Amino acid sequence: MAVAALPGEAGPAGDRTSLKTKLRRAERVNRLRSFSLVAPLLLFVLAVFALPIGLMLVRAVENTEVRETMPRTIAALDAWDGRETPGEEVFAAFAADLVQTQKDRTTALVGKRINYEVPGARSRFLKAGRLVDAGGGGPWKEKFLASDAEWGSVEFWAIMKRAGQTFTPYYLLTSVDLRQDATGAVTTNFADQSIFIDIFIRTLSISLVVTLATLVLGYPVAHLLAILPPRHANVLMILVLLPFTTSILVRTTAWIVLLQSNGVLNDILLALHLTTERVQLIFNRFGTVLAMTHIQLPFTILPIYSVMKSIPPSHLRAARSLGAGPLTAFVSVYVPQTLPGVGAGCLLTFILSLGYYITPALVGGPQDQMVSYFVALYTNREMNWGQASALGGILLMITLVLYAVFNRVVGIDKVKLG
């Protein structure tokens, strides 16, 4: 005979439901508590990392200057077929917009934007602004053509119409030495403006050479650190970490002192009669690679050393006891176990080298400047943020692609920092 539950007492089913509810509530509170601990870091990463990258990518395709400053002209060009010089209605709208831009002092702004695609357009816009300031009314087409025959160029007005779009591929295309012609088809950029592919190849090649140089120099140092007694290893580790006590600018300047024509290294070469005249060791590719290798060396050594330190010495002894020679045991047994550290160190060095700016700018020549130099150039001097963002965005995409290839070939899960 079943016993009925007393009033105020929960049965077995009620107890299970109550426990599940309490458990879910406790888990929810724990999750909220954990999230509140990481929320400041998450917000910091979003604010100083994700958001700037997102804004940079938007800047690379954003194109609001012409549409915002010359709305009448863009509206009139929407009906233009692009086959011949626009009619009086387009020139009248253009004149009306120029009157407003002269009042707002933004004529130079729109002229600068068109000047990216049409050299000399900025001065032409300023001249047109003075023309409408003189007054007198239309017909505007005749007046503009009389002041400058280039106003009758079909290609110019096609560029104006294309520049009135909210988003543009212009900056991205220019960054890979391409352009759009009057019909909108993508074609190779002019020879005197096709420079960026070479710059990207130069950036990748310098980064690769620096990575290989740090690996060749750093691997023996890491091995020595791993096998030395702690007393001597600590002294050597201090020497490896010593560059971190000074800034990159100081280390780069030190190389200028060493490598210049009247520097220490040239004096030593002359004193040893290795050369009969002073050698150009700076403001060229050699100086750039040498200085970058010195700066990046600890970033390659430390991950390799961390992995080497975790390899038991008994593995080499076991290989030797099985008949392998010292070199065979080292190459066949020891080196494969260090590859995760090698991968981590090389990947870190390569990615950091891609973004170098100050070192090539100080010790390199004009043909040794990397992508970061031109990003800074377009940001600070040319004030062309669209082009700077496009170059930065493409460099980011190249880095992500190389990372994906590395992950596919080597496996990022096999990479170890310690």
C-alpha cells in the first residue's frame, strides 16, 4: 500500500526536479561569474585589436568623399551612358556643387580623391573652383571646356561617376598593381605606378631570410643552453635576454655605429687587410637583414630552448647504445623532437618580421623598405588612409594565408612554446 506524502513534503520526483533546478541555477551563476572575470580582457581585446582591424578593413573600401561633397554631380552622372562627354545638365550640376565646395572649402578634398586616379586633377578642381567664383552663369559646359580641354575627357567623367559610389575596389586593386579602365574592366596598372607587388615580394623575402638566419644562428645557441650546467646556462641566458633591456631604436642605432663607412667593423676589416677600401655595409639589404636578425634572434631561440629542455637525455643515450653514431643519433632522434619549438620560433619571427618599420627605415636603403613603411607613408604624409588600409589589409590576409598553410603542412597543434 503506497504511503502518501505528507503536506509540505516533496516526493522523489519533486526532489529530483528541485535538485536539477538548483544545479542549473548554480551552473548559471558560475558561468556568469567566470564571464565577469574575463569580460574586461574581452572588452580590451575588442577595443584595441578587433575594432581597429575592422575599421581598417572598412577604410580599405570606403569611398564617401565625392558622394558627400558633390551629390548633384553624382546624381546627374547616374543618367549618363558613358559614351561621350556629358551634357550641359552634368556640367551645371558640377558647377553648383563647386559653388558649395568653395563655401565649405572642400574643393581640394574632392580634387585630392580624384587625383589618386587622374594625376593633376587636384589643381584642375581648384582652377574650376575659381572659375565658378567668378560668376557669370552658364552655359557651364562651354566655360569648363574653354578653361581646360580635359573636362571633355570621357575617361575622366567615368572615373568621377565611379568615385561617387559608397564603396570602391580602387585601393585594393592599386595595392596589387591593378586598376579599372573607363569601362570598369580590371586591367594592369600603369608601369610607373606598379610598385606594390614588388614591395610585397620584398617584404616576404626579407622576412624569410631573417627567419632562416635566426634559425641557423639560434638553434646551436638553444642547444648549448639546454645541455650546459645551470650555472653556465644562466649566464648565457642573460646574454640572450640582454637585448630586451633596450628598445629596438637603440639596438638599430647601435648597428648604424658599427656598420657605417667610418664605423668599427670597417676599421677592423682595414686593420686585418681584408679589404683595401671601406665597404658599404649599411643603407642596403645586408645591413637591414643583419640588424633584423639580431633583433629577432631571441624570439627564435627561446621557443626552441624550451622544447629542447624538455627532451630527456636518455633518448640520445638509447640511440647511441643501439649503434647509432653521434651525428646520426642527433639528426634522427634529437632534431625531430625539437621541430615543434623550431616551428613556433620561426613562425613568431616570420610574422614579426613582416611588420618591421623602424629598422629598415634607419639601416636600409630605398630598395629595402617593406610594406609597413608605405603604410606609414600613406597614413602620415600622404594622408591617404584608404590606400594605407588596403596595404595593411592585404598584409593581414597574406599573414593569415601563410598561417593556414603552416597549419596544414606542419600542424599548429604540434607547435610548442615550452
